[in-house]
Amino acid sequence: MHQAIRTDQFSNTLSHDPYEAANDNIAELQEAKTTSMAAPAILGWLFANGHVGEDERDAGEHVIKLASIARSKLTSPSVRYSARTADRKWRQVEVQRHTIRPALDACMAAVRYEPRRKATVQALVVDETLIDLDNPHRVAQGLADVARHLWGTSADVTPIFVAANDNQPAVDAAGAKGGVFRTSDNFQRMHTARQLDDDPETNDLLHAAGLRYAQDHHLAGLNPLGAIDYSHTQVDYGSSEGMPELMAGARARYRTARTLLGARYGAVVDGVVIDGKSLGLIGAEVTRFKDRGKAIAAAGERLNGGLRLLAQRYGILRP
């Protein structure tokens, strides 16, 4: 209970403290060019730079609290701390101290893929936290997994994403449930079916890159359906304060990304990610193939290539 929490999360037997020493693999850490930062500072940096949304940030705060309590030398049988519910409300809870470590382990066990899990533990759980600022995608995706574990799959945790048409009542209903409203879910279906990439982790990373690209397009107000609704007090759980700066920044990021995609990838990425078109439809529009199967294959190849460029641009995927 009171041993230092270490980096490697689990063993098959769990007969010893499952966290490996944070600096056991010094060569790997040096190669990754990690930066030493306090866990709350890491979480704040991830949120401020758009790598995580509100759900992931709250999940990170929850993990940091559990890790702090687990490291504590206090011996009182019960502990009190603030916890978030699925409806984004915080309240004080009181639990038995012996339940804290299992709860922390369960959060880390929910992180899919071992590299992602190790990066999340290293950034938020161990005594001396570190993060690779050039490639924070594994920590961000790990926090998304933890958020799903804490508040259920109905929350559909994603990077910050504003609904493509804020004026419809369905959007408010989706927001009340902690979900994300989309006019088309073709891109989401492709991600769920692992059609963005054969590798499961890369499939997740390309999906995250696409959502971030679509978010910038929407915040930039580049089409009527994507324009921000100023009649709402809050948009995407934020306020309207600083909207001109927000729009200008989003527009600059989108235009830079769109220029990077170029003519070959841009039309397919925009068609699928922003407009919600199927590969069959966009393939027929932008490729020279009359055969539907060949058109779909060509469009899928361009979508994968374009999303990879975006993922590298956003620091989600290594070049």
C-alpha cells in the first residue's frame, strides 16, 4: 500500500508491486527525449495544447488523486476525495483506503496496449513523472481509455469535438448524456470496424487525427453547418469568450493542415471526415476508376495516407 508506485503496471501473478522502477530503462527514456514535469503540470499541458478534452482531463485528475492517496503514508481506514460522475458533476466521496490501489490498478488495466499503458503510468502515476512532449499521443489515448472505464462507453470519449450542427435539439441531448453529436457517423463506423488501418493502435491514432482536423474545421466556421452558434451560452462545454481568437487559431491550423494534404489526399479526407461521405461515394467522385471496388480501395488508400500526414503533423504519430 505504501510502497513507491512504479512504472511497469502489471505482472501475471501480481505477487509483488507491479510498478517497475521509473528509471529502470534509462536508455529508452533518453531515446524518447522525455521531460520531467509534475503530473498536474503534464495534464494541464495536454489540455492547454488540445491533446485531450474535458473528459480525458477529468480522468487524469482522478488517476492523479488515486496515485497520491496510494503513495500516502497515512493509515486511517477511510479517505475522502472529490470524484467526477458521468454527468460531469463533482462530489465528495468517502471510501475505504484499501480500495484505492485496486481502483488505480483497474484504471490502468483499462488502458489498451502496453506502450500506451506504460506512457500513461509514467506521466501520471509514478513518483517522478515524465512525458515525451514531442509525442504525447500515447498518454492522451490512455486517458481516453481511462475515461471510458470510469464513465462508461455511452460517453463516447473523444478529443474535443464540437457538434456539426449545434442548433438541433439532438445536440443538447447528446451533450447532456456526455456524448458527441455528428451529422454522419461514417468516419466513426470505419474506426469501430478498424478500417482506417489494420493495426489497432494506429487505427485509433488516425481516428484521433481525423477528429482533431474536423474540430479545427468546425471551430473555424468554414461552412454554414459548421459555424459556431452564438445563441448558446456554451459551445462544447466552454464559453463564447475569446471566440475571434479561437476561430482565427482554428482557421490557421486547418489551412495549414489542408495545404499539407494537398490535392491528392485533401478531397478524400474532407469528404469522409468532415462531410461524412462513404468511401464508395468519395471514391467515385475523386478517382478515375469506374469499378466500384477499385474506387473504394483507392479512396481508402488516400484516406489512410492523409490521416497519417495529419497524425504526424499533430504529433500523434511518429514520422
